[in-house]
Amino acid sequence: MTLTYAEVWWLILGLAALTALIKAAGPVLLGGRTLPPWSSRVIVLMAPALLSALVVTAVLAEGRSWSVGAHTVGVAVAGVMLWRRCSLILCVSVAVLVTAGLRAL
């Protein structure tokens, strides 16, 4: 399915409006009440879970199939380096070099 330029912009505007409605619905529905503590813990974890899903999809998806390649190894190397508390710039640089080196083989 191919979208035209105008359709893409309408889709972006529609999603932006939907996001604004969802954000506005929270305060309106709560009406000044505070959330229970268990729901706050779940809400805090939603952003990292979504980011993780996006990273996994971007790294492993190749069209309609799953694949592992040089880019997957580069992201894995960066993930391990970040886990070991290395600098973000160093992690990205090493990941780029590992990916480029594997693609050159």
C-alpha cells in the first residue's frame, strides 16, 4: 500500500489530534483525584516498554520478516556497553564501527 504525500500529512495530523485528545482525557476523567500507587508504577514503566518495543522492531524487522544482521550486532554491542555504564557517544561510535565492519566483510 502506497500513501500519497497528502495522505501522509493527514495521517500525521490525525494522530497528533488523537494524542492531544488522549492526553486531555486523563485530567478530565480523574477530576482532581490522585491515582492509586500501583497504577503510577505501571504508568512509569510504559515509556521504557514502548521504547524497547520500537528498538526491537527497528533492529529485527526486515519488511514483513524478522532478520538478524550487522545492525542487530551493532545495537547489541551498544546495549552491552550502556549496561556497563560507558559513555553514550562511545557506545554509538563503537556500534557504528562494529556495524560498518561487519557489513564490509
